[in-house]
Amino acid sequence: MTQTERLHQWLKNNPIDPITAWTELGIYRLSARINDLRNQGVSIQSRKKQVENRFGEICTVATYRIVE
């Protein structure tokens, strides 16, 4: 199974963010795989959320989910 296929299966039941993509699916370039799915016609919504990094700094990351 490719990364894009694993991601598509995950998104059918759960939203995803970059940390989850890396730890659960082994996907380092989440936005590239999201782009692959969008190019295949999958409707995906992105939202920004703020998280704290290991240095205590606030960073903005995207979360993705399939739009039904």
C-alpha cells in the first residue's frame, strides 16, 4: 500500500495533522500526499490550528479531513 492509499484510508474515519501522519502512517510530507489525493478528485478540507512545539513556541499547522 502506498502512502497516499494509507492516508486515504485514514481520512475516511479520522482527521489528520502532520504529527499524526508521521507517527501513525510514516508520512513526512503530508501536504504532498494531500495534494496527490486532491488531484485524484478527493475533496479534502484543511483548517489551521495552533500547537506548541518542544521549545514552547506556538506554531500553526494544518489539519485535514475528507468533505462528504
